[in-house]
Amino acid sequence: MKFTILCSGDSVTAGNGTESSYPGRLGAILNSRGYDVNVINCGHGGECLSAIVARMGGVACYLGKDLVIPADNSPVSLGQRSFIGGRVLGTDLRLCYPDVDGEDLCVYFTDTNRDTNPITIGGKEYILTIDQEQKINYLQKKDPDGKETVIRKGSLVFTAHRRCADVNIIFAGLNDGGALTLQRWLDTMEACGKLNGGKYIIIGAYIANNHPLWNVWPDVKGETPEEKYAYYRRAALERFGIHFLDLYEELPLRGMDLILEGGYLADKTEEEIAVMREKMANHIIPAEITYNYLSDKEVHLSVEGYHAIAMLLAERLRLLGYLDGLERN
């Protein structure tokens, strides 16, 4: 079986098509260098950390109440999602990890087209569907048998996410805002990193403008943004070591060079490149490498921006020894 790298996350991982995503660029870069690998994009737009972790299976997901699937197999609601301050509420899918109030985190999947269905509960397979307008996940049997089925509260829920990955790359937490804590992010990322024999990379966010992250996590210490970032970075490095790829540090230092070395932005003048470098040095993503090429500070990138992330990932994969022996003959 071909060596597989799974990239799990939200819309920043999903990207804007195969090439305009860091998983897509990573696969192209590694294959061009002769590595026989398969990079799979498991990003789902709008998902919070609880859904990403539940899909991966790093922390157990379970039903928060009894469910009855009727004999006619009509879909059963798993509760309407509400979203307050980055916190998912109101759903009957739960993660075995408490939120700030001590209640287990609610789970809501924004996409079930890839690596979700079929859902397995109690040894039986079910299909999860979504009402995107009402923000409701529904459950029904994959193979109707004309019988009513009772699924008990507390039953574990397994998605079809491919857990046979050789390496997991995880980029999560951008949509959670102040509802997330540093401790929860560390614990859940560590749990996901332990999957598949413990070969993993945790990506740290590259932008704190649109997505405040550590600046608003209640357990991050410090008076200034710089002090809070230093506290977060130290905690991540202590927990993950060189498995932590800190894009907030790496992109300003190396991003523009990697983009230019990749042959991008050849139509820009030296003055324009200098302006972009200055913005990057101040942790501002320039419009020229964002998805719409119009606005600074966008969290979603263009192929140019994702190329830089992919290059950093390729380097880290090599330094961790994960690519050893994978060269084609």
C-alpha cells in the first residue's frame, strides 16, 4: 500500500481546489522529488476542533441521548447546531472532552461527502446527512431493514475517516475563537498525534488578525500579544517538540523566499516584493498570496501561499525522518 499522509483540518486545509491547497501542493512537491507518497486532503470548511478530532478518532465521539431510527428509516435529527463565540452547542453528538462549563463538547459535521460516511455505531452502519440551512446533522440506516432500531445514549460513533495513515498532519482550532483553551488544543492535538503509530505534524496558525487564537484563549498568560504568543509557542514546543510547525514564526521568516524560489510572483517588481516582505514580517498576509488576490489579512491563501506552507511541511517531514526509504527506484 502506498505511503499515505492525511491532512486534517478546516477550510484552510480544504483550500480552493487540488493545486490551491497545501495538501495538493505537498503531494505535487513530494512526487516531483521522487517520493512515492499519497497525500489526502481531509479538510472540511467551517468545522471546529471538536468535529475534526471526532472524525479522526483522536478523542472518542458518542451519542448524547437515546435515538430511535423508525421502521421507515426516515432521517433522525441529531440536534440543531447553534454557534456562540466559537462554541458549538445544541447537538447530540458529543466528544469525550469537557468544555469550559464542564459539559462534553458538542460535535457538528459540516461535510459528509468525504471521510465521514458510513458512520458505524454498535457494529451497524448508518449514513449521516446535513441540512446546511438549518445546521442539523441527520442519521439513518445505510441498509434499511424495515425495523425500528434504538441506539442508546453513550454509544460510540465511528466515522469512515481513513485511520490507516502513515503520517497525520493536523491544522485545527481556527474556528473556535475564545471558546477554545490552550490546554484543550494541546490535549486533543496530542491525542490525534498518537494515532497510526505516532507519526504526525501539528500546524500552528499563521495569522492572528481574523482568527485571534492564543490572544483570546483564557489560559494563555501574558499582558501583551507578544507575551501571549511566546507562552503559547513555548507550551506547544514543550508538548510536541519538532512535530510542531509554527507558521506564525516560519511564514514571516521564509515564506516569501519559498514562494519566489517556486517561480511564483515573477510579474512583481522588486518594490512590490519588498512591500510584501514587510507585511509578512509584521504577520500580515499580503493580498497577492490570498485566495482572492484582493485583501490583506485573509486567512485563506492562493496557490502561492499554500506552496510556501507545503514547502515547510516537506522539509519537516524530511527532518523527522518520515520520508526515509520512500524514494522511487
